[in-house]
Amino acid sequence: MIELLHDKYFISSEADVDGVILDASDAFCTISGYSRKELIGQKHSIVRHGDTPDSTIKKMWDTITSGKTWKGVIQNKAKNGDAYWVDSTIEPMFDADGNIIGYLSFRFDVTDRIEIKKK
């Protein structure tokens, strides 16, 4: 039951070491406008908003590929072109030998909070 609630309410995904999506929660599908089938096999950049600075993406990748957790608020783009903001945590996953084998990402929709701050 908890896993079903997680899938419905938490924007989450699992990706390989290259950022290719291996799994996506229902909540990720809902906010992005993509079906699970459309997301799986695509790089996470499928939802990257053009206004997101390259420096932000570089810092995120530098952090997670070094084995550390990255946290930050980032703007993404839905399939229909709408922007949305998420408070993100991305954690590396390790094998038994300590090698990074992929990444788990957990996000919360903070679009309303960002839009209020803008006004």
C-alpha cells in the first residue's frame, strides 16, 4: 500500500549512470505529461527546461558522479511545453563494491511557491 501511495504522490525516478530513465512514478508522469512508456529509455533531459543554466546541470552531475547527494530547486518542462518547478534530491546508487550503478531522484512540485515569489 505504501508503495502505491509513493507512486501516486511522489515525483520519483530511477536512472542509469548516463541519466537514462529506467523507471518513473505515476506522479512524474502526471506532472511531466509523458506516459511511463514515453519516459523509460529517454534521458532525463527530456524534461529539461531551456532556461535552466548549463552551470546548474554541470554542478548536479559533478555532485552525483562524485558519489554525493545533490539537492536543489530546478525548472523543468512538461510535454506540452509548460514549465514546472521541483525541489529535487538526487542520490547515487551503489553496487556491493561501491561503484555507482545509477541514480534515484525524488522531487516535490513547488511551482506554486515559485510563481508566488515571482509576483
